[in-house]
Amino acid sequence: MIWKTVELLLIYVAVPLFTAYQLHGIYNLVPLLAMGLLLLILLLRSKRFHNRRFLRLVPVNWKFLVGRFVFLSALVYGFMRFFHRDMLYYLPQENFDRYLLAVALYPFWSVIPQEIVYRAWYYHRYSDLFPNKKMSVLLNSAFFGFSHIVFGNWVAIIGAFLISFVFSHTYRKYNSLPIVVIEHFFYGAMIFSLGMGRFFK
């Protein structure tokens, strides 16, 4: 139990701190990609982890998921329009090719490794540390938000903290990595499209 707690703090506190204060530019991606690969290997080797979660596509309540996406997209649009109007649609308008490239590569350098580290590994490895499900989800969101200190602004941290509740809900409900990865991708594409992506660079 003590080792698991130390391990938890290393992955979700020490690594983000090291990334934020010791690495710069494209090198910020290295720890996340490395952890994603390492934890993927450990999950595949674990007898307690059902590997079908990596490929599992199950029937989902698409009306709810799409409705939630539309609602949250409207909130993001309102936030950008009223508080950062000069940044609204900035990336598609400023450099459309760069926008398309960012959206195309986003699943590989961010979404998939993040969902392995913060959903698949976290809920597999540390469920016994936090038997209270609400506390487990709250801490997951706190860790996910904290990991965004690398971007050096509160919008990224608070935004990641809040959206993590959505991703945790989807992952825990459907026990499917592909479904939460698809959902995460659409939310990321949305923030890039609306200009909020400037807070995540």
C-alpha cells in the first residue's frame, strides 16, 4: 500500500513537475509518451487487467454523449467569446494547415497516452487505494488537471480538471478505452477549433 502511494505520487505529481520545470518545447511530450508506452506494456502483462478494454466497442448512449458534447462546446464557445474574443477561431484562421496537422496528430501525442495513464492505468492500479468511487474520480481529475501545469496557465489546469470528470464517467461506464479516446479526441478538436487550444501549447 505504501509503495503504491509512492508510485502514484511519482507518476501523477513528480513527473508533471519535472516536465514543467526541466523540459521545454517538444521535449515536454517525452515523459507522457514514455509513460504511456510503459504502462501499456504493464497493463497488457497484467493478469488482472482485461485486455479487451483496449479494443472493446460496446453500445453506448450516443444521444447523451453527443448532447453533453454540444452543451460543453457551447460553454467553451461562450467562454472564448466573452473573455478571449480575440483568440476565437485563431488557429484555423491563422494557419489552417497547422490546425489540420495538430488535430490529426492529437490522438497520438496526447489523447491515447493520456487515456492509458490517467484512465486505464489509474483505475486498474489504484482502485484499492480509493475504495470511495467519488473520491477516486475527484483525485483522478485533480491529477489530470495538475499534469497541465506544463502549459503555465490556469485555464489549462482548470479546464483539464473539469473535463476529466467527463472522461472518467465514460471510461468507468463503458470499460472501453477506444470509446473514451474517441470522446477525448472530439473535445480536443473542439478546443483547437474554437481557439482555446492556445492555452494548451
